[in-house]
Amino acid sequence: MITSKEFVERLKSMRPNCYMHGQLIQRDDPRMMTSMKDILMTFDLVDDPGYKDFITATSHLTGKTINRFTHIHQTVDDLLKKQMMTRVLSRLSGTCIQRCMGVDMMNALSVVTKEADDKNGGKTEYYERFKAFCKEFQEKDMVGAAAQTDVKGDRLLRPHEQADPDLYMRVVERNAKGVVVRGCKVHTTVGPYCDELIVTPCRTLTKEEGDWSICFSIPADTKGVHMLIEAANPTPRKAFPAEVEKHGIAHSVTIFDDVLVPWDRVFLDQDPQLGGRAALLFALYHRHSYTGCKPAYTDILMGTTALIAEVSGIEKEQHVRHKLAEMISIAELVYAAGIAAAHTATKASSGTMIPNVIYCNVGRKHAGVNIYHEYDTLCDICGGQPQTMPYEEEYADPKWRAYLDKYFARKKDVSPEIVHRAFRLAQDLIAGPVASNMQIAGVHGGGSPIMEDIAILGNYPIEEKKNIARRLAGIPEKEIKPKEPKK
Ligand SMILES: Cc1cc2nc3c(=O)[nH]c(=O)nc-3n(C[C@H](O)[C@H](O)[C@H](O)COP(=O)(O)OP(=O)(O)OC[C@H]3O[C@@H](n4cnc5c(N)ncnc54)[C@H](O)[C@@H]3O)c2cc1C
């Protein structure tokens, strides 16, 4: 394992290929340092007695102690620890822990590469390549970005039907050295500060779409890769420094301009069926990660709601208590779905544990449909102050501070500073740049709501439920075969 300092040194040695506000930026640009703070935390906490038991794991490939964000889940306990780690660390960061993307991709590839070799009867060596890469990923303690979502053009047309075939990432050449890929992945979280871009298709594919079924990983500064960056960083504090101002998040539009991927980094090619399987598996692992991070975010919104109610003197009001009970129900039901998904996980031929598709998806769906409702609750209890309060410079000026302390006081025994701090946090959470990131991620991260419905309906035994109704109604039941999970 490496330290966060070593990680930043490694980033600095990479070829600059990230563009932001019209400039080519360095990977350790101060704005990126804020965006990557959560990632740095995942290196820093491995020796902390309060965290190391779940942030580290034992590699099934080397037997060495590794960061859990590079681990391939071997047991139910591994899935449970990943979920718990995600909740605990996301609470500390106040945003999204970000390093889950890479580990979710690695787990998906560990399953698909082995299934491809099994299917091809030894004619391919994807799994051996993957294991060699995975060892390197673990030894170097790498951070991976999931470059999955394509730009997708006309949403109702398949990749091979698009006016421009490059609207989904595809192979444009195969040669002795490897494959040449062209396309553009979007919303790539951690793109500007990852070691590797791990790529899979983003949807199921048809038999015409062998060239679009490519899975691979390459260093993020590979020749031909260009990244256009957006960063959602909190507003820096002037009067009331706080942890929340240190953690942001950044994404990239990731352009692959005829990029050569060497064969040892190609993990699937010309197999539309398994290309689609890779897409769904990443989404599945990622939705399981959401059953950890989303409850953490509800914890943060709920804690802030309760704190604002306390400083305002309304914490015992019945409507406030009911709203808190609702938030608790959301957080704990989503978390419980992730626990259930781990306990009913199945083992892939590679030995990797695959969490239960129904529990992961219903948990993620429950989180998604409630996300704006949770913001609504915090907004309701805060009143309008998070939007209209003066800037921190006015709090830092003793002349105005005296007025602000006098007129913004709430409950008698609560100091004005605590009131200011509580509302400034609420402002960061519901009215700042990170807020919009968390809201939109809460709906679309890991796939839009419709994709969860498709996964649920495609895997749920509705026919069994109809038989329950038939029996109760006195209608003869139909014989049904048990439903296999969709591949
Ligand atoms: C903050 C954030 C972080 C993210 N991080 C990552 C990341 O790290 N890596 C990554 O790969 N992706 C990431 N994503 C992408 C995320 O998975 C996508 O946003 C999601 O899959 C939706 O894709 P889209 O944004 O292109 O929306 P669209 O595909 O345009 O979907 C919008 C809506 O259009 C409709 N629609 C779309 N296609 C169809 C269709 N075929 N038929 C009918 N209706 C349709 C649906 O109603 C859907 O909800 C991130 C997203 C966000 C917001």
C-alpha cells in the first residue's frame, strides 16, 4: 500500500492531458486537490486503528495486505465490509467516497474475463491478463475510474445504428500491438486524478456489435486520451473553517482519440453478449456500493436537519420528529437492502462474489426516488436562511459580526457561532456546488431509474406472484420454471 503523498507524486509524474476553464491543468492543481481529498483519505486511514480492519483486505492473488478499494470480493463478509466501509468513509467526507468506481469495475471484470475464457474453451486468455493487471493494481494501490457511460447519441438507436458509429466507444483497428479505440465517455468521476481508466460498454449489445463490446484498462495519460474537467468543489470558508469545505468531486468528458490499447490490457473483444454482461455487472456492483454511500448521505442530511431543528428550538415538534423518522427509514432500508444483497450473493466461476440483483436494485431505487424528498425535508426545516445569508466576509468583519450575532440568534442557550456554523453547513449541503452533484448523482449515478426498473423486472419472479393470486382467486395455477438471473 502507498501513502497519499506517494499517490500525489505519482499523479504529478503523469502527462498533463486535463483541461479546465480554458487551461491545460496539472493533476495536482489546487482545485483537483480539493476534489480528490476523499481519495487521499482512503490511503491515509489504512493504518488508523479505527478503520484499518475494514479498509484493508487480504489479496486472494498474492496473500498480501491490500487496500479494500483494490480487492476482489471473495466472501459475503467482503461484500458487507465494502458496504460498511463505503458508508463510514462517505460520512467522513461529507460527499461521495469516489474510489468505489474502480473497485466495482475490477470486480465486474474479474467475473466476465473468466466467463469469456470458460465460454471460449481455452482459446482466449482474458482472465490471466486480468489477474496480472489486478496484481499490479493491488501492488501499486491504484485508483481506477469507471469510464463506462458513452455519449450515446440518439437514445433510441443502438450503437451500430447511430449516424456516427463513434457515439459509443468502439474498436477501429486491430493490429499486432493491440486494439485502437475511438469514442467519448462522459461523467467520468475521478477521471482527472485516477491512475487508470477502466472501460466497459454501457449497455447490452446485439450480434452486430462486436466492435463495441470492448473492455480494457489504460493509464489515464495514455497518448490520445483528452479529458475536459468539471469540478464541484465547496465554497472556501473565510470565518468558520470546517471539514466540509475540504471535500469536492470532479468529473471528466473523456475523449479517446484513436488510442492504442496493448493486448495485455484488453479484457474482452468481439463478444457482444459478454460485453453487455460486463455493463450490467459494473452497474450491479455499483448499485451495491450505493447501498453504502447513499445511507451515509442520508445520515449527513438527517444529522443536519436534526441540528438545525435543535438550534432553532423546534426539535421536539411532531412534524420534525416524523420527518426524521422518514429519513431514518430511507437510510436504514437502503442499507438493509445492501446487507440482504450480500447475504444472498452467488459465487461466479472466478470465485468472485456477485451481490443479489434484486436487493441491490430495489435498494438503489429506494434511495433514488427519495433523494429530492430528503433535500426537501432539510430545506423545509431550515427556512430560507441557507440561500440568503450574508457571505462569510461579513461574518469576519467585527462591525457586521456584532449585528449578525444579535439578529441571527435562535435558541437562548445556543451560541451565535453554532447557529452560523449549522446554517453554513446546511447551505453547503442544499445550496452549494456539491449539493447539485449529490442530487443528480442520487438520481442517475449507477444508471438512470429506468435501468433499475429494467433490472428488477428482468429478474423478478412475477409469474410466481400471479400464481399466488390465481390460488387465492380459485384459478388453476400455472407451472413455472425457476427464473435464472439474467446474464
Ligand atoms: C454525478 C454523476 C457521476 C457519475 N459517475 C459516473 C462514472 O464515474 N462513470 C460512468 O461511466 N458514468 C458515471 N455517471 C453516469 C450515469 O451512469 C449516467 O448519468 C446514467 O447512466 C444516465 O445516462 P445519461 O446521463 O447519458 O442520461 P440519458 O441516457 O440521456 O438518460 C436520461 C433519460 O432518458 C431516458 N432514456 C435514455 N435512454 C433511453 C432509451 N434507450 N429508451 C427510453 N428512454 C431512454 C430515460 O428516461 C433516462 O432517465 C455519473 C453520473 C452522474 C450524474
